[in-house]
Amino acid sequence: MLIGISGMISGGKSTLTAKLIKHYKNSMMLQEYDENNEVFNTFLKWLYEKQPNLTMGFQSYVVENHTTKLAETIRDFKKKGYTFKDNHLFLDRFSIEHYIFANVNLRPKGEKYLTGYDKLFNHLVTQDETPDLAIFLDMSFDTFKKRLFCRGRDVETANWEKNEGYFRTLFELYKPLFISQAKKYNLNYIIIDTNELTEEEVFKKAIKLIDEFDFSKCERFNK
């Protein structure tokens, strides 16, 4: 099935997805960006440096790239002979994640930008892109900050003081916006509180949730 791993940045999405890929044989994951993606990394650097006149271009690029990459990955998934009934395709970020970041980043631009992005998003993103199940990795702001500095990406840590307000706003809005978009797209989701859990404990919880979830009620199950 199509399974999304969701949550605030530095929450452990990529780590969990990598573990799930190893656990579920004959599964795949969406490779949306590689570590050396020059376009994405440059946009991200400019965002954290608060370069002007950037946000709409960046968010449009992200959502269009996502829809293209997902369509390509699903084609590759099917070429391998995989089916959504018997195999899993994992996403460590998906359309709702991109909507959250865009909503937060465009707020300073005003209502006109938010309305414009909503129209773009609704046009590009369809129900077919919605995961059959999303696992939301929840944590406190203190845990987020600790994990952000532990992973040590210069583009994030070097600009912490300049972006602390942005990170706090993103954190405060992330979960509410996720839930509201989940309701809009009828997304099945489960929240895991990861504050006191190790990566291995989160992994075991996720496996249990996936194995116990009734995917037979999902439209994609029989495709």
C-alpha cells in the first residue's frame, strides 16, 4: 500500500522509512530528492537566509516536483510487478507535508499568496496522491530542537537564531494543519508520541500499526 511517514523536520521520518524498507521485503520508497540536489538545496539555503521574493517559486517547484516524482515511482513500482495489495510504497514526505511548509512560508506574504497557492495545490494534487495510511511522528518543541542540532545540518543550525521564530511557528501549526488536510483528503492517520522513544521503539510501533491496519477498505487495495 501507499504509506506516508509524517511529522516535523528532524522528527525521524527518513530514519524510520529506511528501517521499514529493510523490514518489508519487495517494498519501495519515493526518492524525492537526493542529498546533492542542487536546486532544492539552493532554495532551502535561500529560505533560511531569508532571501526576498523566494517563497512562491520555491513552493511551486516543490509541489510540482513531488507530483512528477511520485507518478514516476508508481510506474516503476508497477513495472517491478508489485501491487498495492501485496507490496508497500513508502513516502517520507508527501503532498500534505509540502502544503504545511508552503502555508507557513507564505503567510508573511498575505492572503493573496495563500489563496493563490491553495488553487495551485488543489489543481496539482489529487486524491490519488494521498497515502492509504499516514504515521505522524509527534514530539515537543524541545525535542525538535535537540534532534535538529543532533543531526547537524549546517543550513539549519547555522541560521538557528535568525529562524527560531519561523521554526516555532512551523512547529505550532504543523500538527493542526496536518490534521485539517488529513480530514480534507479523508486520510487515515495514526499519531505516535516519539518524545520518550528510541528509534528502535518507534520502528517497532510503526510495524505493529502497519501490520494491524485493515488496508482492504482502501480503494487502492484492489488496483
